[in-house]
Amino acid sequence: MATKTWLGTAAAPNDWTHPDNWSPSGVPANGDDVYFEDSSISCNTATELNASGVTLDSLNIDQSYTGEIGTSTVPLQVSATILNVGYHNGPGAPTGSPRLNIALGSNVSTITVSNTGTSADTSHAPLKLTNTHSSSTLVVYKGAVEVATGPGETSQFSKITTSYDSNSSTDADVFIGSGVTLATLDCLGGDTVLECAATTASISAGTLLTLGSGAVGTLNVNGGKVTSNSSGTITTLNIINGDGLVDFTKNNAARTVTTVKLGPTGILKFNTSYITLTNKVIPDATGIVTYTAS
């Protein structure tokens, strides 16, 4: 086990696999802690990005690192028990990397995103991730992140959390692709786009947009706004503990909500021509629900 810091100063400056691009010299190996910081030298030679046989103890990408890792089409392939992106404890406000494309391997990963840069790709987020272990977790406090949004990409997560640093409305943007297998989604702020199924999804602030055909087992809406455009069934919809809004009117696809529980401060918008509420609306036992046609 060793600590390795990216230099990128070798004769082949953008090669992950060149020993002299690291301090101390030597390509990162199993159990190492790897750091990208205070550098603008990219690690993006496409033929040198396959480190899939290595499991790092941690991969740490400071906001002071302004180079690129991976290319627009070829990710860095490496396993890491911990992935930290966009943290910064020093002075100033560094801009971060415009492109991080990382494919984590089959080990459990704990991923924390504190910030990202401004994307080099106008149609993609500056951080693109895939992951293949179902017990992995992702928390995004600030920045824009794509999870398995590319054609044919897949990932597995036990939990994805969209949170915030200082502004719950605008700090985080998270895009979750249709190829993701997800147990729990927790939206504490920011904007989240969900294209896959989820066992449980909860929102207390920010916005959640569902697309595609993924079903949601239980959707808990305690605040914020949900625009439900997915054609997948919602088994249980709870809008009971806050002023959350769920809007089904933006998509005319036929959809089913098996059971709804609506509290007196929650808002449910739907068109009866397209939405089937199998068990009608069950008012919260502590309040009165009033329907208003629109």
C-alpha cells in the first residue's frame, strides 16, 4: 500500500501506465491511495486507461485538478473502495476538471462528489460514472453527474443521494440512466432525472423527473416537486408529510398508481383519462383532502 500523486511529467505525459507520471515513481497498484491535485495535466491517453485489474483503497480528485481523466468515449477503468471528487480544503475557488469519465469495477465503492467543473462536452455532465457492485453508494453535494447514461451502459447502486452544499435548489444535477439497477433514491435537494426503476424513491426538496419505463415501488414525497413522465407503475405513492407536489399531467402515457396516500398539504395533479389510481386516494388520517379541478 502506498500513496501515489499524479504528476504527468513523463515522456508520455497523459499515460496512466507510465511509472514516471507518478510520485513516488510507479504505477498505482492494489491498496494504493491515488491523488489528482494542483495540476492541469490530463490523464487521457485512450489506450492507457485500462487499470481494471487494480483495486485502489481510494481515488481522490481535488477541485484543484483541472486536467481530464478519460476521454469523451473511453473511461478510466479502475476499482476504488472510496472515490472522492471535487473536494477542496485550501484557499481560492478552483474550477475543477472539465471531464472525468470513470468506470469503477466490481468492488463495493463509496462515492462522494463535493463539486465538479464546467463540462468540456456541451451535451454531457463533467463527471460520468459507471459502477458494477450493487452495494455501492453515491452522494452528490454539488455539481453535475451522469450515471450510466451512455448507450448500453449499466450500473448498480444500493443508494444514490442528491443533496446540496449551500443552495438546495441549484447545487446538484444528477442524471441516472435507464441501465442502472437502483434500490434507493434519496433527493434532499438539486435536480434529479431518473430513467430507471427504483425500489424506493424519496424527495424532501428539489426536483425529481422520471422518464422512460422504470417502475417505482414506493415514492415518498415530503417536499419538492416530482414530474412523473415514466410509464412504469408506482406501487405506493405517499404525499403526506409536507408540501410536496406530484405532477402526472406532462405526459399522456397510460400509467397506474396502485395506492395513493395524500396529506392535507400535498398536491397531486393528474388527468383521469391517462392515470389509473387503483385504490383511489386515501386521505391522511389527520387531515381533510380537497380536490380542485384544473
